[in-house]
Amino acid sequence: MIGNNPTINDVKKYYESFVSHLKLDLSGKNARLNEIKKFIDNKINGLELRSALDVGCGIGITTEHLRKYISNVTGVDISEANISIAKEKGISNYLCGDFNRLELGKYDLVCAFDVIEHIRKGDRESFLTTYIILAIS
């Protein structure tokens, strides 16, 4: 668990500790991830989207699922270990870092599946503001 005022390095270490757990999600047996994939299938299929950004992409499971519908998908995550695993697939673009501090450009779609609950309560407004600006710019 992270304390009340974690540094960016504390956050990275925390999420790097999840890598082995996230690898289990590759089995396809995670009901929550399967529901997210169904949501993507239902909402994105048929839309003409050229690019997407998956914020908090973890090991790239939802990023790669987005690739079924969108040719240019970028995943961003704060964990180097997560991004390393995601890059092994070699299909989508992956960036490691705090998405608030990266130059990300413009995207037709910006997603953040399973992310907001990991943002400190005091930082959620800032996160959502940045997220909305990315989505409408």
C-alpha cells in the first residue's frame, strides 16, 4: 500500500509489484476484463476512429483489443515493467510515464479503463481535467 503523499517513484514501485498478477489476466479468464472487451466491442465497433490513447494500459490487454477496431493505438502506463510486457506484443505503440507529463498529441478516442480508482482522491479532479482536455482537443 502507498502512504498519503507518495512520490512518483513510490507509485511506480507499487504498480510494478502487480506485474505477476496482471500476467494472469492474459489467460482470458478475468471476468472484469472480458466485460471491458465487450464494452469496447459494443461501443467502438462500426465507428470510424483513426487513433486511440489507452491511459493506464497496464500490460496492454485493452490496448491490443482496441487495435481490432483502430489502426493507431497508443498505451501509456507509469510502470516500466508493465510497458515492457506490453511491448512484447509489438503491435501497438507504448509509452512509459505519467500521462499528465507526456506530450501525447491528439487522439480520436481517449480511454482509461480501471484507472480512476487508482488515482488519489486529491488528484482525481486534475486527472479528469487533463483527461477531458486530451479527449476534446
